[in-house]
Amino acid sequence: MKCAVICFTDSGEKIAKVIEKGIPDAHIYSPKTCPSGVKSQMAMIAREYDRIVFVCAVGIAVRLMAPYIRHKIQDPAVVVVDDMGKYAISLLSGHIGGANDFTKEVAKIIGAHPIITTASEGRGIESVDMFAKRCNLVIENMEDAKTITAIMVNGGVLRVVSEIQTMINYPRISETDYDGILYITPQESVSCHKPYCILRPKNLTVGVGCKRGKTRDEILEAIFNVFKSNNLSIKSIESLATIDIKKDEQGLIEACKYLGCRFYTFSKEQIRSVQEMFRGSAFVEKVVGVTGVCEPCAYLTSGEVIVGKTLLNGVTVSVGRKKQHG
């Protein structure tokens, strides 16, 4: 990750150089390196850097960053260090952006005291967004995550309904008399009359078979239809898999890019080793040498098929579910 270290004074520059040496891919921005002024570079810095350290007063950092703050899931991690090097303060994107952990890292490098003010961190509990980050879960709705974290901060009771073997770091968890629910599920929708937040595990695999030349949109349409009819979330897709003779099929490659998932292919031998578990097609065997593609591929990537073969406009889709541990 790229790190920008911004300073304005001679003493600040000395600290910035220590930080630069201690952090990989770090670059200093100061009046000496920016003839047109640091402010003129802020739009680029906020866009290009994952982590930013200001060695200056907090007020200066706030004013410089303010025009470029977007959302906590997009903002860079921002840390402020006073130009005497006494304190390192987590300023922006403490949880998802990693500023809290980065603050501790910077503090250790320069021998400063880390200052972290997020409510959950101060109470020694794991916020919903930090839990999601640790377990590679996708937050369905950030406002819901804030609501559940607020319940935790205020000492409320939480129920956790999870499809993976992991648990949030919070002591007040119960199946009864709870104030809110944390769902860890690939189900698109849940039924609940109390505050809740859904986190998506990346535990679904999609086996796909298709005729030659099928476009990205045709393949995605088939996948979306299967997921909608089975109350499954696209956000939980970990991978797409097919037979290796389709490894160069442009529609499949582009569908994977759109979904942001991995792309696996299996040989005929691999597919034949499990194809007897599923209803096969003599026509498919004649064409590609195996009795089926989508179900065996979904199984090979997951170990469990939860949605059998569905055909739509020349595209077959099956869904597998991986056993996942937090």
C-alpha cells in the first residue's frame, strides 16, 4: 500500500523521514518537494494513496482532507502526528481503512503514544466493520452496521446467526432477549422485526456451462436469475468454474471480472471423477466429453451443491457452497 507523509516544518520533516524509512512505499510531501504547495497535491494524494500521515496540527490535516472525504469504505487511512513526535492520532477511516492499526504502526516507528478514539476500540470490543474486515465479509448496508455497533457500544445483547464458524469479539451474545441480530449469510433477504445487519461470506461458487459465443450479459442474466429465485446474494460469489475447454471463452472471463470473483477451470478427467453424482446428458457428453459441466464444477470448487442445474437461453448454472471458517 502506498503511503504519503505530509509535513510543513523542519522538525516535522525530520519525523517524516523516520516514518518514510520505516514504511514501505512511502513518499514525503512538503513545501520543499512541492514548489506549488502541498495543498495543490491533495486531490492526487487523496486519490492515489491508501495511507496518509500528516505531521502537523490536527486542524491543518482536517482542513486539507475535508474536500476529499467520501465514505468510510472508500477513504484512505489518515493518521496525524504532532511535529514533536509525541502523539500519533487515528483521524479517518479507523476501522475499514485500517487507520487504527496504522496509528499503532506509526507510533512504534517514531516512539510516539497512539491515540485511538473510536468507541468500540476504547471499550475493547470488535465493531461490525472490523469483524467483517477480519473475516473477509461484505457488509450489506453500512447504516445497519452502525446500528448494530451502537447496540454493542451501549452494552446491548446481540444474537449472531452465522453460516460460518466464526464469532465477533463481543461478550453479550444470546439466543434470547436480544436487542439486535447479526446475520452472516448468503441469503439475499431475511425476516426480522428487530434491528439487524447482514454480512455476506464469500462462500458460494457458481458452476457454468454454456454454448460457444455466449456474451457476458447472457451469462450474468442466467446467474442473476438463479440467485434471485433461490434467495441468494451475488455478493457472496467467491468463484465461477467451468470446463477447461472454455478457459478462453470471453463471455465467462468478462462475467468473472464483473462479479469480481475467481475463475477456475477443470479438466474432463476431473469432471468425470464426480459426474456420476449428478444427472447427466448424452448430448453434452457427445459435444464436450463429459455428461455435465455446471454441477460437477460447482461441486469441485465447493464440496456441496445447493442449487442444481438450471438452464436459461443456452447457459446452465449450478451453485455450490464452501465450508468456511473464520
